[in-house]
Amino acid sequence: MVDTKPIYILLMEDDAGMARLFQKKLTQAGYAVDIARNGEEGLVMYEAGAYDVVAVDQKMPIYDGLTVLRLLAERGPLLPTIMVTGHGDEATAAEAMKLGAWDYIVKDVAGGYLELLPIVIEQVLRQQRLLKTKLQAEEALRQSEARYRLLAENSLDLIGLLDLQGNIIYASPSHFQVLGYSPNKLCGENVFTLIHPDDKQSVLSAVDALFISGQSQTLEIRLQKKRANWLIVEAILAGIADSFNTVNRILLSARDITRRKQAEEALRQYTAELQTRNEELDAFAHTVAHDLKGPIGVIIGFTELLEQDHEGGMSAEELGQYLHLIARNGRKIHSIIEELLTLATVRKTDVRPAELDMARIAAEVQQRLAYMIAEHQAEIIWPNTWPLAIGHGPWVEEVWTNYLSNAIKYGGRPPRIELGADPPADGMARFWVRDNGRGVKPEDRANLFTPFTQLKQIRGEGQGLGLSIVRRIAEKLGGQVGVESEPGLGSTFWFTLPSVEA
């Protein structure tokens, strides 16, 4: 519905004829006009009425125009007011403007001011509308700024206002709670003093994109805490424009997502571990099945032969050979089971490393593999002294047993095997087993210690569990494993442990 309320004008004019002419002219222009015959009457009507515009003649009885303006100004801001002065009385007009008049008209002898008054009234009404709109906009801006400041003052997010050089103009109180810096001290500092150097370029690129697209930009950056490590935040950059619609400030809002990122990384690692375990379990099943299938097949085969021929003409030599093969493959099965138990122990058990008596461990390994050494007529060269290292004796014995048994099986014929150690370096002691076998191809070396990988050697197939266990043991004790080999020149398998000197 269109508002048709008329605009009311209070005209203070002591000349009755002139007042009637003004009233008629303004009424024709669509205004409602009340006439006050002098300044005193005008003040009373001003107080009693609700006028939109006031026109005041300077030369009136009782109170002249300037006196009326002065008295009205003492009561508060003037309504849109027009001062009507005589010809050549511009000083009065200037004084009226100082008192708060919005405009003025100079009476001329020809009466042109009569035509001018409606135009000036329309001008001051337009000024009033513009002023009202401006005041409303300023009030809305003030309320908006108050709301945003209230949010900023009470938000846990980091909120900052930057100039185009990255200098901090405003920093919310949350900077102290989150980063440990006083907001007042941050003002004047450059924001890049807080941003991780590796993230500076991504921030600059986001600012360029902000100016090109005019759209806010979101990115992840790291901020330096005062007394701790870097904080990961999700930052939003938005431009703030001036009255000419030119961006001259940048609003930065950042939320701490460190815990979320840590949780995501933990989940990623857990998922990767689950995937690795699933792959290991699959390979584990195939490896164990393969390793057990061979010796069990041999035992079953010779047992069936004994069952068939136990009442026949089997010679004592044949019987002894069968029993020997059954016992040999039984030991293989026993070794596989021992490795499985060791693997389960290493995976689930945490031990407290201690200083190792490597000479005693080596003697235990030699006794444990005595049957293999004798069977293959292996020559074993042991060092006279060992460097002092830290580890878990039973596990380190398994490492030596695996390395030495592999050297016997895949060394030369006969095997010539040397065990030794290097002087400690960088806090680690390096132990090794060197054989005289055919060596390992370069393409196979990378897979040697991969969990449950089997290598088909020239003289047979190895047990896939052994080197996987060696790797797990060494890494759990803080060391590493490796191999150095050239085809035809033998291999050196090594592992490291923390040295006592460390």
C-alpha cells in the first residue's frame, strides 16, 4: 500500500499577503501548510505540531528568524529548516546555516523566491531522505560491527584483520587462549611471523585468488604457538571493501583442527596397518602351508613305506635311512613351529633391552645348529671378541640362528661361514654373517626381508618366516637389517643394535 500522508510545512511569515501567496503555491505543489504570523506563534506551533519542513522569515515581530533558529537549536537538532532573508543579507543566511538551517532563500523585489521555495523544499526533503538513509546504514553498520565484535570477542576461533601487506590490525582475544600471544602485542606484527615458512606460498596464492575471484578462500596452514609446536588450522580469507568497492582489508578466520588432523592421521595409519596385516596374514597362510607341506609330505611318504614293508625284506640300512629322513623333516616342522611362536612373541611382547653377552649367545646358537653344521660339514669362523650391545637375548639368538642356518643351507659346498661385528658407530653396533654361496640377485635383495617372502635359491626353497622374524626383532630392538651380496661372491647378512657406548 502506497503511503499518501501529506508533507506538513510550517511557514513563519508576518506579511499576511506574502503568507497567502506562499500557502497557495505550496498547496498547489501538494504540501499541507500552516502559517505562523510571528516568531513567538511559530515556536508554539512548532512544539504542538508534527511538521516535516520549517520556513522562517528573518524579519518578524517579537522573535526574528535567527532568534527562532537559536531557540529551536537549543531544544535539539533542527528539522529541515529554510531561512528566508532579505536581499543582500547573506550574512544572516550564513549565521542561520551555522545554527542548523538546511538551506536559505533570498527575497528579491521581483518575487522570484516565490517560485524558488517549492524547489528548495524538495531539495531539503531529498537531503533529509539521503541523510536518513545514511544514518540508517551507519546504524546498521554499527550494529553489525557490534555483533561481529561480540562474536569475535567470545569465539574460540582465531579472528584477525589484516592490511594488504599482511600486518595485523586486529586480533581476537582467542589468540591468547589458542596460541599464547597477547592480542595487543600482535597488532602491528606481520601475520607471516606466525605462519610456517612452508605454508607462506599457499597463503600468498590464496590471497591472489581472493582478489581475482572476489570469493573467500579456504586453506590449511600451520601457526606457531608461543610455547609449543605448530598448530594446524583451517583458515578462511575474505576481502573487506571500502566505499569504492575496493578491497583494502583481509579478514582471517582460523579454526584449530590439530586434533582432527591427528585423528585422521592415526586413522590413516591404523587403516594402513590393518591392510598390511591382512596382506601379511594372507601371505603368512600361504607361506606356512608351503613350508609345512614339504616335510609333512616326506614324513607321510616314508611312514607309508614303513607301514607297507615292515614285515617285508627291508634292510636295516634302508630302515635307518627312512627313519633319518623322517626325523630330519620332523626337525624342520619343529623349527617352523618355533619360528611361529617366536613371531607371535615378538609381535605381542614388549621387552626391556639389556646388555648382551654375545659370546654366550653365539655358543648357544652353535650348539643349537650342531646337527646342521655336522651334516653339511660347515666351517664356522667365530670372532674372538664382540662389541657390547643392548638387546633381548632370546630374540638376538633367533636372529643369529636364522642367519647362520641360512648361510649353511645356501652357502658353498662345503659352506665356509664367517661371523663378525664392526666397531660401534653413531651409537649402533653392526653384526654380520658372511657366506661363500652363489649370492643374491639384485632384483631379489629388496624383497628378502619383506614379510613372508620366499626366494627360490639354487639349492632349494627357503623358509619364508625366518627373515621376516629377523626384521621384526631388529626393528623392535631399535636396529635395522640388511644384506650385501653379488652373484657368485657370496652374501653378507647384517643387523644392528644399540651399542653400550651410546
